[in-house]
Amino acid sequence: MATLKEIQNRLKSVTNISKITASMKMIASTKTTRAQRAMTVARNYGKVSDDFVKQADVKPVEGAKKLVITVSSDKGLCGGIHSWLSRTTRRYLSEHGDTPVVILGDKAKVQVQRAYPDNI
């Protein structure tokens, strides 16, 4: 059977844990709000660049060669982005095998170079 002292210690620890949990929730909501604000701004930039490309009305020249430009970073912990870029590039190269590729950034370069070393 637990003594009064042990019960008081358990109650105190539960109270402390609930305070820590509440502060963690507050921090998480602040970070989420900040990320949503940044996402809204980024969407505006994306819309502007899409509108610019649509209004530029650039038409491909007949018989011109295509060039794939993949832009990634040299380092960082954004593994999902680099994997997506290299996967998309490899998928395009599997359909259009003789297309030359320019890769900016070491992360995607290493991944694409394994499958298509002659195209780089």
C-alpha cells in the first residue's frame, strides 16, 4: 500500500507532466501557425511565377533538343525533396533516354548519377 508521501509525489509529478504537455501544445500551435503563414506567402510566389510563365507565351522550336535542369542542395536534412527530384528526373529520363541533364547540387547528382551517368 502506498504511503501518503508517495501519493503526494505521484500527484505532483502528474501535475508537472500536464504543465509540460500544455506548454508543448502551445509551442506546437505557434510553430504550426508560423509554418502556415510561410506557406501562404510561398503560394503567392508560386502563383506569380505560374502567371509569368503562362503570359510569356514561349513556344518550343521544332527540332530543338531538350535539356533537363534539376536543382537541389549540396547538404541538408531535406531527404524527401532530394528523393522526389531525383525520382522525377529518373522517370523523365526513362521515357526520354537521350536527354542531357544539368544537375545543380550534390544530393540529386549522386542519386541520378547511379542510374544515368552518361546523361549528366
